[in-house]
Amino acid sequence: MEKKNRILVLIDGFNYYHKLKEYQNKYNKCVKWLNYKSLAQSWLKEDDDIDSMQIYYFSAIANWRGVESAKRHKTYIKVLEHAGINVVLGEFKQKKTHRCKDNEKCANCICIPDRKKLIRHEEKNSDVNLAITLVEKSIKKEFDKCFILSADNDFATAITRAKELNPDIKIIIQPPPLSRKKQALKREYAVDNLEHCAETQALLTNFYTILKHQFEDKIAGVENPWKI
């Protein structure tokens, strides 16, 4: 029997979330309730082993955005875990930065003024956790094909190192779709460097596909908090 590819899926949660949010706000259609497992399974070929699939979702709870926001995210995490997805959480940390200049417009700014600086929040550890997981599993030879759901060029170094450690693996970049109805040009995804490091073409998707891979509105004892 021919050996099939063991599959690894690494999801940059916030890199995807911001595009999902942008589309949902723009077109009034729920896409935040995304079933990443179903989506990833739709990419598999005949020589891929669906039973071997490992999926990791990297994100952080933005408690500073308020109780309701954190509750929605935790509800979603519960559903992801119910689907068999491994959730790895980082954290948000405060960062003081200079105020916006007079000629800059900061829409819906919720930063708290602190003399001449503003308090902002930065997600920490999620990118590092994803990169470490990729390199570690490459060293241990735990997968043959990896899908990285992100358009973040910071992963370029980790991808290069993973392929140096295990040249036999295949890494495919799967950037979040752009929030529009018409087909976007490939250059608009700005993943050329990631493609170069992965030595494969990126797998592009669109929101017609994203809409097909949503969880049921009620699942695992909870309801979709973003339902429209």
C-alpha cells in the first residue's frame, strides 16, 4: 500500500479573523463561525491521509476589549476544540506608544491617554508558538504536508528553517481571502516571499468557499454569537 501524506494545519487566528471581520461587516454575512477542519479537509488530495490530520489554532483572548468580546471568542474556542482542533493561546500585553499626530485619523480609537502617550495592546506569543510548532514537528518528522493559514511574512524564517531540517516536507501557504466579491489578483495577497521560502505556490481561496465551511449555528451546546 502506498504511503499517504500526514497532514499538519497551522492557523494564525488573528491574521484570518481580521479578514473575516472585515467581510462580515462589509457584506452582512456571517463568516466568523468558520469550521477550519472542514475547510482544511476540502484541500486534501487522494494521496493525503485525512485520519492523520493535526490542526492547531493559535490566538489570544482580548480581555481588554470587554467581557462580551472575550465571551464570544471563548465560545468559538469551545467549538473548535469540540471539532478536534488544538487551541494554543498567547496573550495580549499593554504597550505605550506616542499619540497620533494632528494630521492622522485614528478611527474608533479606544486607547486611554497617558500624558503624551497612548496605551495600545499587542498580541504576544501566537506567532512564536506557531513557528516553534512548525520547526519542532519538522525535526520530529511528524508530518509530510503542512498548510499554514496566514499571510504574515514573519513566518518566512521558520518556514526556511523547517525545510532545511526536513527537506522532504511540503509546506503550502494559505492566506486569508480578501474581503471582496470579485476575484482578487494574486499579487494583492503579498505572499511572494512566503511562497519562495516554502518553494510551493500559495493556495488561494475566496469567501464563497469560506461561506460553505461554517459550523452549524448551534453546536457543542452553544450558539453562534456572530449569527446575523
